[in-house]
Amino acid sequence: NGAVLVTYQSRIPGFKGDKISSPESLKRSASMRLLCHMLREPLFDELRTKQQLGYVVSSYYDIGFSSRQDMDDDTSANSDATATGPWTTPVEFIVVNVLSKAQDPVSVALRIDEFMQTFKEMLENMPESEIRHHADALSQKLTKPIQKLGSEASMHFGKIRRYGPEILADGGRDVDLPWESTKSLASAIKSLERVDLMDVWNRVVADNCERSRVVSCVYGKKFPLSETFKGLASVSKMDKGSVVNNFDELLNLRTQLKQYSSRVPELKKHARVVPEFFSKLKFSKTAWGVAGAALIGAGIVGLGVSRRQHKQSGAS
């Protein structure tokens, strides 16, 4: 089997809570979650049921956390912000995963790319009643009472661990922690309009100049990685990026990326930002397992590496 994992990352930091996040973060997080909820069934129906690309076809919302000392250039030495403890910034993703033995990874990646373009048209023409149905269903799911005490305790402790330092260091109290952030998200999801969803889809997925995307291809015995593999850009219209030929070059590229900022970037309609940095990635036939996160404008890359005796992987 071969596998393809496509990850689209939002440039705007994810929503943490009403008192420590901007309205833009709340709207973006709500839109990201609702888009993933709406994407799941059409993607499975097209790629799994109709095209029969593979047994595993899924899409989902994902979130990571970037923790750092917030010492941005515009923070003066005398500012109280310099004394703030570690800031934890949520980083949100739309993820598509396909495991296939019917097509090679490059072909699967192109099929995914084609569907994501088609879904934009589906979103544009979707009846308003269907959008409202998805929004109500997701909102209800988020506000469903947690059944297990351990799960609820873990959720609240996570908020304390991630956001407590910055709130308490700024003179806040325990009541200022985002205990009700899920309710805020649920309410925001119900208020979303089609224009909000289209704006996020264009910025995160459709716009080659603004989006941040990593396409990871894993090769198995049936579709081995060719010695002459040139990356997805060689067989598609996917936008250009940095070329990485080995693991050392990948780590070197990581050091050149700016740190993901906790501040909301200014988003202009036609702004050109740093293009996605992985349109080509080739590894030798010694197998590497690669997990990547490309952060546009300001970014980091996280990598997990493992040698596999019978697997070959590349990402672009």
C-alpha cells in the first residue's frame, strides 16, 4: 500500500478563549471546524465510494500547539509583555488522509487536489439550509456534555497548563481562564455565513500564494519510489517551493523558517506571502517516515523520523 497525507494550515492562531484571543481567531477556528465537518462525507463518497482509491479515506480537523516566549520585535524592553510566561499558540489544520493500493501516491495526491477544487464549487452552490444543518449539528456536538470525569479533568487541566502562564503573568485570575471556550466556538459556528466559509477555504486551501500545505507521500512495495522522482510539481500544476533532497537539507530549511507568531497577521485580499515550501521532497530508497508542519508567513517544521526496512517515503 501507499499513503498520502495532505495538511493545510491556517495562518491565523487558533481560538483560545474570549479574553485571550481576537475575534478573527474565533471566526477562523469556527470556520475551520465547520469546513472539516462539511468536507468529510463528500470526500469519502467521491474518493472511496466512486473512485475507489483505497480502503482508508478520511478528512478531519486537527490542532497542534506552539509554545514559546513571546518576545516579538515590537515588544519593548520595559513592556510587561516581556515578563509573560510561555505563550501557547494553537495551530489549526485541515487534514486529508488516503491509504491506497489502487493508485501510486502521486496519482492519489492529484485526485485529492482535484476534489478540493471541486469542493469549492460545491460550497459555493450549497443550499443555505444545508449549511445551517451542518452548523447546527456541529454546534450541538461540541456542547454535548462530557460523559467521563477523566476526559473533563484532562480538558480543563490542558487549558490551565497551556494558557495559565500568560493569563496569570498579565495579572489575571483563575476565573479568566477560558473555561467556556467550547461554548464560544459553538455559538460562533452557528453564526457563520457562506461568505465566511468561502473566505477561509480560499485562504487556507485554494489560494496557492497564501496557503500553507504539506503533501506527504509514503511508498510501499507495489508502488516503489522511483530514483528519478522529481516531486509532485513535475507532474501537476501545484505551485513551486523549496527543493529538499535529503534529511540534512530538510533540517537546514527548518532553521530558516520564522517562528509561528501568536499575533494575528494582517490579511489583505491580494497579499502575496511566502509560498508553500514543500512542492518537492525526495528521499533515497532508504525509507524515512516523515511528518511535517509547514507554517506560512512564520513557521516551524516538526519531524518524526524512523527507518523502515520495507517502506520508502517522500513528501512534496
